[in-house]
Amino acid sequence: MGQKNNEDIQKIFGEIGESDEALRELEEKLENENLAALVRRKFFEKKLGISLSATGSSILDFVDTEGKISYRPVGAIQVPVTIIGPIELEGETVQGEKYVPLSSIYPALMETMDLGVTICRNTKISIKTDKCWIRLFNISKDEKCEEIESIIKSRKKKLHILCYGRESGGIVETILVGESSPCQAIKSMIISGDINELVKTIGETRVPILAPYITLDYKLSVFIPRLTISSAGIGQSEIVKTYNAIENMRGIDDSIIPVTLGVLTSFYLSIGIKPEYALRSEIRRYFLVSGFRGLKLGLDIRVALPYTVSEAEQTIMNRELYSVINGGKINPLVVGELASSLALISYIGELAMIAKGFS
């Protein structure tokens, strides 16, 4: 569709008036999604008596994003980006120093992460995979579990198959394909794209909570020397006291969880992964061991991620920020280890922030 002049735009608004129904009818006729976004924005400006000019100042091309990362857009918002690091990882997929981008409107959270990074400097975060699962959801009338089992058997992979929902009227069937550490079979399926075959068997769904995804269970630990802790102006004993206080609260108020989920959401948002996956992640256990030379801290975490993310699902800014950590197509195994390390750093940073307050 060619460029519209002001006269054409005014004619469009004349057709719409103040009718939401007429707006939707007209949207179906417009061939250019950037023009549709402009029409929607101006419609709401006129109807609500407000200005959305800043929202309309975006470099996003809604022709490319519609149906991928946007739905009936009127514009876009900008979120500040922080790059934290370096953090040094000793994972199964990621080794060495990494900088990580975080998109957040919560400066206190970024300050906490910065302190966590400072506390963890000159030491490595060890990451080990414990379990992996592919989670598939079937909402068709057909029995899909046997098909998935036959595919797995034909590949001669020693994976666990669990099926739920067969007795619930067949509305939703959940199929879990799992593997214990070190998850080599599922990891190879992620990298090779073999999961696509399982997803095609089930069939894609547009219902967000029933979208297929993977979960990766990690065990993380880091040793922080006493000298490093004291150089940050914090006493080791104060961190231990803070840990014990938070553990005592956990039964009635697990206040640390929103911090961790906030960090994962910030990370996913920056690189173009839907934040809903952060909400599906879960802290299983924290631990702290105090010794004469320093502290060993760790956690067990379940990280949820999409089984694949195409470049079409990312904005140009997302791709740019992912290049900070890896570049190219998103690798869920890289993202999983980075996300789990961010969870540990956020926990350490939170302990340190509280301890600093009364040390």
C-alpha cells in the first residue's frame, strides 16, 4: 500500500468516527500495519482526549512485528537497559566471563544486581544440569501420547515419558518428555531442532499457557572469599545472619522470590523472550555454608524457556542486546545457564544489601 497523505488520513478518520467497531472493520481493510498503528493511535487520542505522541515515536516496523511480537499495536514504549558484569561462569555450555543485558524500570533491583556482581568478582559460579523436560500440550481430540512415545523410541533415546489428562475428558493432555543429568539427549534435541518434530505432532496452539516449552533444572554454587566480602564493606557474619533471617521468614513470606523473578523477567525482556517464562521458573532451594576462609552459597533452580526463538520473534534491539552475550540465533542452553546465574547473583546481592544496612 502506498503512502497516505493527510487528506487520505482525514478521510479514514471520517469513516471511523468514534466507533470502536468501525475501527476494527477498517483495520481489516488496511494493508499496512504501520498505517493501522497510526490510525489506532489517533483514534484513541481523539476519543480519550490525550496525546500518545511519545508512544508513537518508535523505530519498530509493525509490518514485521505483527503476529510475531505485536498485536494491534498503537506504538511502543522504551525501557532502560543496564549491562551488568562481568560474571565468570563454569557451566556445561557457558564458560568464562560474560556481560548480561537487563531491561528494567526498577533501579533498586539493578543496584542489587550490581552489588551481587561485585561480591562475586574474582570467583566462578559453578553450574550443573540436574534434569531436563520438554513440556507439550495437546488440545485436540486425538491421543498424542502414543505418537510421541513412538518418535522417542524410534530415535532410541532413553527418555522418560509422562502423560497427564487422559482421564479429564480429553480437553487438555500434558505430555512430559524428561531426562536426568546430564541431559545429553534433550540438549542435542534442542540444538539440532529435533523438538520441532514433537511439536508438529502435537500441533501448535495459540493459547499462551499451552505453548510448548522446556525446563532445565540447575544446581549452582559459588565460593566467595572472606576478603572479597569485607572489601565490599560487609561482614561475613552479617550475611549469615541475613540468610538465617530470610530462611526463618520463608514459611510465611518468601520475599526473595519476586526479586529473582524480576531479574529473570528483565533478562528475558532484553533479549526477546516472553516474560511469562520467568513466571514458570522456580527456585527449589537456597543454601549457605560459612567457613573460616569465606562463604559458599548456592541454589537449585528450574528455568523455563521456549524450545526455540526465531529472529522474527525479536526486535532489532533484542538481537543487538543478545549479541552482548552470544550473538546469532538464541541458544536456550546458553540462556538457561545465564538465567540461573542471574538468579544466584540476585540472591547474593539481596543478602548483601540487607547485611550492609545493619553492618
